[in-house]
Amino acid sequence: MEVIIAICGISVPLSMLVSSSVDWYLIRSFREGVIGAPACQPHVAGSDASVSHLKYWVMNRLVCEFIVWIAVAIGIGYLSSLVENATSDPTSKATFNLLGFIGIAAWSIRELAKLPTAVEFVRFPSVGIGQHVTGRNPDCDMISGYVHDVALVPGVQLIEAPVGNPAKDFSLPKRSVPLRQRDTLEDATATAPHPHRCASHCEFWIPACEVGLRSPAGAAPAPAD
């Protein structure tokens, strides 16, 4: 049992590390133009590759959350059994046993509620990284923006204009479309702001210090709006 607990204890930080590595070195490399053209360019945004990368991003988060759920649930059960075995009073044993069950049930309900919508999004992705879209946030308000990030919560995260990383409105629920409301996401390329900038310059997706590495040789920076 100690071996199982040790594996669970290691799997939580390890899964987070692997998930972060996938984010930084695979997904974000595609989004920011390290691999191929930046995702905000019209011929990339909304393409099959753009949609696939967003799907893989959700899948990556889904696997990480699933591993953490299992590890924490086992940990709660193990701690509950340790405390239960430390007392000989029947009432205390029953109480700690009940508390362990409630803890596992509450944690499972909280985590498992995220997974079905994530699986559905992975099976049927409808938008891609860098694409300008419309959708409804958790308050059912219509919002629009560029697809910049995705998580099981708050969902597909939009920014109003590509302005660098991190964006000011990054990861705000009111600027995100929950995965359970994926059906409200629609392409809005025709109304995308700054089409002239997205056509040739995408340095606003990456840190300012890296602009020179991404811009064409001798190209002037995009004019400020």
C-alpha cells in the first residue's frame, strides 16, 4: 500500500510538470510561431492543424486532471484509514470512515463534473487556436475574441485583440466560453479586428523581447493602434 501511495504522491506533481511541458514546448510553440507560422495568421487560424492543436490541448489537460483526481482520491482514503486505525473506539472509527467516504465523494463529484464536457470537446472540436470566434460566457453573455488558451475551467479563453503574452484579460471567466457551451462557439473571421496586422505581423502574440526572432528580416514592426 505504501508503494501505491508513493506513486500517487509522485504522480500529482509529475503529471502537472508533463502537462506544463506539453503546453510550453508543443502547443504554445505552434501558437506563437516557433513551429510554423503563428496561429493568428489567417491561413493558420481555424485550419485543421489549428483545431487539432486545441483538441490536443484539452486532451492534455484532461489526462492531467484525471491523474490528479485518482491520486487525491486514493490519498484521502489512505489518510482516512490511518486515522481510523489509530483509534479503537467504534464510534470514532465509523466517523472517520464516513468522513473519508464524504471526502472522496465530494472530490470525485467536483473533478468528474469537468471530464464529460472535456471528452465531448476532444471528440468534436469546433474552433482552433488563433481563430476569431463568438460564443457565450458562463453568464450567457455573447463575447467575441481570438482563441488564446483553453482549460477544463474556465474553458476556451478569448482575448479581444492579440496584444502580447500575457494578455490583460487572460483566463477571466467573463472572457471565456465554458466547454459545456461549446455549441455556442462560431467563427467570426469577417468581424475580426486588425485584419491587416494579422495578415503579416503576429509579434503581438509573443513577448516583446522575441519580436526580432519572429519578424521577417528587415521588416518594420506593425503600427500601434
